[in-house]
Amino acid sequence: MLSNINVKSMPISLKEDIDMENFMIGTYFAKFPANIPVAKLAPAMAVEQSTGTWIPVPGETEEVRQKHVAKVVALYEVPDYEYIVPSDVKIRNYIIQIAYPIVNFGSQIAMMMSTVVGNISLAGQIKLIDLYLPKKYVEGFKGPKFGIAGIRKLLGVPKRPILNNMIKPCTGYTPEVGVQLFKEAALGGVDIVKDDELIANASFNTVEQRVKLYMEAEKEIYEEKGERTLYTVNITDDIPKVFENAKRAIELGCNAIMVNFVATGLPVLKALAEDPNINVPILAHMDVAGALHMSPEYGMSSHIMLGKLARLAGADIVVHPAPYGKATVLPEKFSRIAMNLSFPMYHIKPTFPMPSGGITPANVPQVIKDLGPNIVIGSGGGIHAHPQGATAGAKAFRQAIDATMSGVSLEEAAKEHKELAASLTAWKDPFSIVGKK
């Protein structure tokens, strides 16, 4: 059947014939009506995302295809019918793996995403569920400047989880109100104070105003307590203002920055991380990511964008939803994101996972059990809404962290710490209304 065809130029291949260092492999979950010949459709998708289009064109020569065509290297149906598809089956489920030559896009993100997601995202019920990044591709990236070890060194915190506080309310307050909230949280023992994702360079509360006030407060608190506090100012903006905001913040002494990286795009995060003048940690917020991964049948899986690609682009910390509070993410998805952020990946430094979304001190033992101590625990309302104030809210978290790291139950620790006791009483099960445990 193939005697007159050079199989090297075909959009199909055995995986064993693929040079894994020169191909990126996208794995897709797809659903199609039972009458669609997916064995023919899948190679057409590979051609569409590499050398050709819906109809043969003269310039798509055999030579071009041999070097640049994408190849279907696996096509599985689940369940795996062998002979007859039952007549009552209307929809058939597939796992499709397509290998893309990295020569088509090189070690950059925008064209890679255009290739592996691109028009495929318009082809029906298709979701990118995994992305294999070959070493040759990753060698073109520097990844995080600091990563887990670098941030621990900056803060002088060698082992325990790092505590982060998002200032609440999210927006609408003045810099003077903000700095008071910053002080209260930092005095209670917060390691990192983060702007909420909903405030950046606002007309009523600018990056410059906040950095000046907050960093003065950081120095005062360090002199009083001997503990450093990182302030991740939100520099999210249009291009080129996002870069101007970052550099101005650093000129004013800010010791960290944050960016809503899905909203601005991965190439913006990469440019920030690889700029030698931006020599502070970068916290990447997940804002907008739900539009990509919430559907089980469309978009891409959360561990790709919030895990592997955010880390590759240079995030030192990535905020991602936790299954304990107000988020609805599955525990296994939560763990998969953290794994993609922190497990070994060539030369790329590990990135801090930052579970977030309605976390209170009561959740601390579970999140440490699930992810271990190399995490940043993020809390907004769980600190600022503490019955005794934000300083007590931060203390309650530190008490919960210290107790858990020492193998002491929160109930036992609460007998000696009024802040933790008040927190456990106030938020014993704050999200039971939506069935959270």
C-alpha cells in the first residue's frame, strides 16, 4: 500500500521513528460523532498545524513535508473497539498524539502555542491534556531567576512553607489604606505581601505610590522584627507599560513583582524574567486561566499553563487554585500543577507552587500533607478578616504552620495561641454551603 510513498513525508509515524529531541508532542483528548473517520481526520489536523491546509498546494513538496510536517504518532480510542462499534454509540472518544518538529517554531512560546493549540482549538471537542517539551527546546529558556531556593535565601526561611497575604479589599482603596494593611500583615509574620490581581497601576492608587509607602514600611518592620517581607507589586498593563511599571518599581526599591501572566501572555512573562535589569522574584497570577482549562472537553489542561509553561517562562512563584476553600479544582489536578512546577525539568529551576483561594489556618495541615513544605500558602480574607485583625490573622497562620511542621495538631496548638484558636472557631468549615470539606 505504501510502496510508492516515502513514509518520511507522511503526517503519520510510529513513535519509535521520532527523534524525541527534535519533536514536541501534544497529547489531545477528543470527542467526535461516531461516523467521523478520525484515522483520516487526525493526520489532516497534523498537516493543518504544520505544512499545509485543507487542500494540497504546490509549495507543500515532499522535501518540505519530510522536514516540517507534524505527525500523528498515536491514536487511541477509549473504549478500544476492535471489530464492531455498537449501533447505540453516537460519540466516540479518542486520545491523539501529534509530534511537531521544533524547527517550525524554535525556542519561543508564541509560535509554539500557535502550533500546538492554534486552529486545533476550533476543531470541536478537543483539549490539549499534555505537552512533552524536549530538552533541545527547553535549552532556549532560562526559567526562573530565583526559584524555590533563591526565594528561601532572600527571606532567610530554609524549610517551612512561605506565607503570602493578598491585600484585601481587592481594589478601590488608597495607598495610605494599603500600607496600613501591609504593615498589619507583615507584623503578624507574613513573608510575602501581594497586590490583589485586580489592582495594578490604578489612577487612584499607582504602582509608584504603593512601592514608596510599602517599602518604607518593610524597612521599619525588618528593623523591628528581623524578618524580611517581599512585596510583589502588580505591574500588569499593556505593552510597553508593563515593562515600564516593572522597572520603575525596582528603581524605587521594590523587592519583587507580580504579573497576571495569562492576561498579558507568556511571552511577556518570559521577557520580564529574562531582562537582566529585572533582578527580583516574579510572582505569576493565574487570572484568566479558567477560560483555557475549566471545560473538560475544550482548551488545555491546567497543569500545562499554570505549571509547565509558567515555569518555563520564568515565574518564581505561581498562584494556582486549591481544593480546600472557594475553588472547585479537583485534588489530583491541584497536585499535578504543583508537580509540573517543582519536579526536575532539565536545567530549569523549581518554581514555588502557591495554593490559594479561601485558605484559612484550618487548611494548613492538609495543604502541607498534599504538597509538602516547599510551597507558598496564599491567604487574603483568612488574614484580613480575622476576628482580632490582620496581625492576628497572620500570626494564626504562622502558628498553624509551625505546629504542623512540628507534628502538633492545630487543636493542641490552639490551646496556647489565642490567634489560632480564634481562627479555628471563626472558620471551622467556612465553605460547607457549597459542599467543601
